[in-house]
Amino acid sequence: MTTSKTIAIIGASGSMGTAISSSLAKTGNYSLLLMSDQTESLPELKSSLEQYHSNTQVHIIDCAKEASWEADIIILATPFQAEKDLAEKIREVATGKIVISIANPLNSTFDGFVTTPDTSAAEELQKLLPNSTVIKAFNTTFAADFAHTVIDGKQVDSFIAGDQETALNTVAELVAGVGFNPIIAGDLKVSRTLENMQLLMIQLGMKYNYNWLAGWKILHN
Ligand SMILES: NC(=O)c1ccc[n+]([C@@H]2O[C@H](COP(=O)([O-])OP(=O)(O)OC[C@H]3O[C@@H](n4cnc5c(N)ncnc54)[C@H](OP(=O)(O)O)[C@@H]3O)[C@@H](O)[C@H]2O)c1
């Protein structure tokens, strides 16, 4: 069953922010609050999203704190490096809410992380937002995958990690709604593995020329 929730997409003008916003708008199940550092491109995105589903409410908000205050769920679709600053801005108003961490904390040469092996972007965000429920999602899917959730005839798996069952189920519903096969992989620490999975996928994509359209699929009986 779907529920009507308001979702703030912080970084809505970026590759992932646009892909996630477009996919959520198509479901018609959510009200969307679009926020970015610079808001010039957001009016065009807003009108294109409203064409997908006439019932989808889309608003542009130029302040991360205000957008998070209005939202039930907050998606940080920004570079990992922006999250510390953003977390400080939204900490108070994100209390008790789900905050989705999509970040892969890549270094500048795309061959490693700026985080240490004993943590993950999601765990670092949870430390910065102790009164929110951080859930890892969408980090193992490329932005291009959102328009092609079935690749080579197989529905792309999308992995989720977190420490709270109800929040995991809410995010799994959201992930399924946009067309991926949601797999709850484990607690928030599993984000370390999920972030490494996408590091591997990026490296393989560059080596074998996947053109940023590739995804994970567990084959099983
Ligand atoms: N691209 C992918 O396929 C992919 C896949 C999985 C996960 N991810 C993760 O998704 C995140 C976003 O990646 P992306 O490729 O979408 O990056 P991107 O295209 O560079 O977009 C980044 C977005 O973040 C915004 N932003 C930056 N600093 C901000 C701040 N302080 N406050 C508010 N907004 C801010 C930018 O806004 P302005 O443009 O207005 O400055 C832009 O909208 C990263 O953490 C990445 O690791 C990406």
C-alpha cells in the first residue's frame, strides 16, 4: 500500500536529484520539495515533473532547513563533502525523520574513499544527525538507471541498509515505487559494503564502458 508523504530532495538539480525527483513524481504518491545550492534550474525541473502526474505537488524551496522542516523524508542527493554543513543546518528539524544517504564518498581519482574502512558515509551522517533515522539507499544505482530499472530483461536490485525496521520498510516501499527491486541488506554498518559495491561498479564501468547504465542483480532460485 502506498502512503502520501512529503519528500525533500536536497540537491534536486544534480544528476541523482533529478533522477530521483523524476521517478518519485511518476509514482504520483509523494509531494516533492526541491532544494539545491543554486536554484536557477529548478523551475524547469518543477514544470517537467508536474507533467508526469497532475496530482504530484512540487515546490521549490531555497533553504535546506525549511525544506527539511516541511518534509516527512529527507533525501540528501549532494556530494558527501556537503553533508557535514547540511547536517548542521537541518539537524534540529530532521529530528525523528528518515534521512536517506545516497552518497558514495569517493576520492577525486574514483579509486577509493575519503572515509576510512571502519565507517561509511551513512554512518558518518548518522553521527551528525543523532536524532534522525539514517537509511542508506540508492547509492548502488546510477542516475541513468532510474529511467531504465529493467536492464537486459532483469529488474535492477537496489540495496537498503539501516537500523530501524519501520524506516527500512518505508524506504523499501519508496524504492519499489520507482521501479527497482528493493533488498534490505542489513543494518547501517552494511553501508560500508554497499558503498564499496558501487566503487567496484564505477571502476568496472570505466574499464568495460558500461556508459553509466549498469546495475546489480542477485540471481537466485
Ligand atoms: N551520479 C550517480 O550516478 C550516483 C549514483 C549513486 C550515488 N550517487 C551519489 O549521489 C550524490 C549526488 O551525486 P550527483 O552525481 O547527482 O552529483 P551532482 O550532479 O554534482 O549534483 C549535486 C547536487 O548537490 C547540490 N549541492 C551541492 N552542495 C550543496 C549544498 N551545500 N546544499 C545544497 N545542495 C548542494 C548541487 O546543487 P547546485 O548544482 O545548485 O550547486 C547539485 O544539485 C553523491 O553523494 C554521489 O556519491 C551518485
